[in-house]
Amino acid sequence: MTFPEWTKPGIYGVVGGALAVSILGFTWGGWVTSSDAQSMAQKLAKNEVTLAMVPVCLGLSAADPEREEKLEILQDLTGFGRRNAMLETGWATRPGSDKPDRDLADACLTELKIDGS
């Protein structure tokens, strides 16, 4: 069986083009693997749930009879100390959970608008 003279260069062109398109797609085209897409979706979902829980955190802080004392403690601290104190207030605990959530604590601190945060 004989093939036309252009077959070999044509096959090389197809393979080279597919390789070039794949490289360009994954580097500049925004293509991702399914595992990367899944991890990005999980991260986005976690962030959205945290943002949805911020009003609960603010509600817990508003209903706390020791609110003013706890806010003074939070205002005196900075950085990790402030976040740890926020975790200790109990305001950053999601309903149905026994332990506070760090991401929720950070988001709640941002919404409380404590001076210096």
C-alpha cells in the first residue's frame, strides 16, 4: 500500500499543532484539569458559605450580654491574637458545630470594623 507524499508531513503537522494548542491552552488559555476545577469549586463554595455565615456571627455578637467587654479585648489586640480572641468569644462558631471556624472569625472581624483591623 502506498501513501501520498504529503502524508508524513501532514501527520507531523497534526501532532505538532495538537501539542502547540494544548500547551497554549493550559498556559494562556485558562484550561484546567478536572482535579484543579474541582478544588477551585470547593474553595469557592467554602468561601461563599463563610460569607453567608457572617450575619449569624454578627447576630451572636449583638445578642451577647458581654459584648462590650469582648469588643474592648478585640480592639486591644492585633493579628493572630485578635483572631484567637475572636475564636474564644464563641461568635465564630457555626450552628451545629462545637468548635469555632477561623475563616468565619476573620470575616466577622472584618465586618465588625474594629479600629486597626
